[in-house]
Amino acid sequence: MHINTLSAQLDQKLVELDRRLDDLNQQLTHVGSDGERHQLNADLNALKLTKDKLLKSRDIAWRAYHLQQQGQETQKIQRRRWIGLTLCIVSAVGLMIIAGVFWWTELR
């Protein structure tokens, strides 16, 4: 799943949770009995905990995505370094061959 899709889904869930939290807060103001008030407070606390977990999940997903991107960049840089090193070695070997041929023809 792409990070933007995942983030959008988590954002949608957060909006739904906020709406449910607002509804429960409104219900809490209209409730008269202590039992119902206690149950609504427990529901509010559970929803707040869920919201915090969703926020952390979204943050972790974005961090993982950024780490993955950095890892891919590091791999690209390492590949470029190896290519550069290989080209230097090939160039040095070619130069030694040319110098050897030149030296060999000069001796004859």
C-alpha cells in the first residue's frame, strides 16, 4: 500500500473518531444518571486512546517511508561509487597497457 493511501485512510479514521468524540461529549452534557455518565467517560477515554494510537501509527508509517527512501538513496550512491571505482580501475589498467605497448615499441 502506498504511503499516501495509508495516510489518507488514517486521516479519515481520525476524522470519524473526532466526530464520535464530539457526539459523546454532547451526550455527556445531556446525561443525568451517574451510570450513563461513567459509561460515556469510559467510551471517551477509549476513543481518545484509539485516536492517540492512530496518530502514532501514522507517524510511524511516515517515518518508515522516509527511512526506506533514505535507504534507497544510499543504495544509489553506493552503486555510483562502485561504478566510479570500476571506471578508475579500468582506466588505470588501460593506461598501463598503453604505457606497456609504448615502452615495448620503443625498445624494438
